Amino acid sequence: MSMYLGVAGACAEQKANASVAAYTLENINFQDSSDATGYTPVELLIGGNQMLIAHEPGSAEKIHAFAFDDTNHPAWATADDTLSLTNKNPRALVFGDNGNYLYVGGTVASSNIVRHTLSTAYDIGTAGATQTVNSSLYSSGAQGLAFNDTGTKLFVADGGSVITLTLTTAWNLSAGTKATNSFTSVTDSDGDALNNFTGIRFNADGTKMFISYRNSFGDEALTANHAKIAEFNLTTAYTVSTAAFVRSLDTHPQLGYYDFVPAPPPPSTRPTLIAGFDWNSDGTALFVAAVHVDALSTTGPKILRYTFD
């Protein structure tokens, strides 16, 4: 089983054996997609030779884990493990402390971020005791979670901001301080503002940050309505206030369509949004999940794979 440092997106926990140079959207290319048929993804996380998706069909939400070879799409037919949730509205996942904890972020006020203790590292089937974030530390809607390498900083993607929770005790949600950095005044490679964040990840040494987002929701003719991922350089590792925008990746039309207005054929089509994204263990492959079945092909939700080939 691979060992990992703390990460995001969406992240997840970043990996100790990662190739820092690989973590970039520059010259990355869409390769292919798979269909997570029967699921409604709201997050994607890679860790411990698995790919996890948070699935929200209603009140009986679940987290599913699938065997992952660190390169190719998982076989979606059967999950290796499942963690059941109830009325949590999960939107964010991240491992912590070398896979000994799984953190679930969501939009339910009473349990915005919950830590699940795993008796076997990275194995969600062994989830036991839980800890809920101190409400004075964080009480909004978590759309993405990421850790620094020591577990002393938990990053939350929330609206158009990244909130840094500096924890008093590493990996512990009971106490700490918070700082907020807004990115709504930042524009991407298309000149569109960054808003409505859906995930966050860092590279292995915390000098790059990635955020998935969509500025607005409407006709695909406007790039602001496309689901994208932004890349930032951080002058000081894991310090969000030092972030500088570098470039963005537009996932449309590969990610698919939410719907047609009116029904097909267009004139008006609305792209779907990113449920979550994560890098493989060495940053050479990026996986991006759609929330909805593609309204055009009626397949999916799609999971996209990008590489540098």
C-alpha cells in the first residue's frame, strides 16, 4: 500500500513520492473518459491504491472506494468498500495522518467537517470514531478539503474563497484559528472570474494549489459557464495568501452537459460541473469527475483522465 503525505481536493492527501514537476496544467492533455454509471459523484479522492467517490443520491449518501492502479480508470461496477452517511450532503474528502483519518466536508450546518478514524489506513470499511469540527472554527459549506504535509493546516474551498484552518493539534478539529483569502477578483486564462469553488488540491511540496470552479451556470457559449480548474504558484509553501494565478484548464465539452434549454437540439446548452478532481501519486495523471449524467450522450457521469502524453 502506498504511503502519502497530507493532501487536498480535493484533495486528498498529497503523496510523498510525487514528482513535483509533473503537477501542472501546462501541456496536460485529455486522454479518455470512463462512465461511473449509477453514481452521483460530488467528490473524487485518490489514496491508498484506491479511488474514492462521494455519492449523493439523496439522504442516504455513501462514499465508495474502488481499486486503482495509479494510472488507469477504475472498474466502476463493484466498490471494494463503502462508508454510509445520512443527511450529510458530502462535498469534500481528504485523507490525513498517512491514511489513518478520512475527513468528510459538506453543507449540513451541524457537521460541516467530520473526521472518521480508520483502524486500517486508507480503508474506509474500517471507519470508526468520529470528530466534528468545532463550530467556532468552521461553520459554513465545505466544497473542498486539503491538508498541508504536517496536518497543522486544513484548507477549505468555500464559495470564492479558500479558508485556512490552522489547527492547534495536528489532524485534530477541536481548536485552532482561521484565515480567509478571497479569489473572486482573480481572472482565469479566458478572463473569467473565479467563483463557485468545487474542489482543492496541492502538489507534493505545497508550492502549487489547484482549484476547480465555475463562475456561473448557463449557456456553453460563454466560457464563464464552463467547469474549469485553476493553477496557482505559492511563493511560500501552503500559504494561500502568497498564491499567484498561473493558468486554467477548461474541461468543456469533455465533461459533458447538465441539460439542454430547450431539449435537444440546442440552441441553449448548459455544461455540467466538476464534482471533484485529484492527481495520481506522482502527478502525471489528473482525474476529473462530473456530477451528472451527460445530457447529450445519456452516459456517465463521466470521469476524465488527463496526462502529459
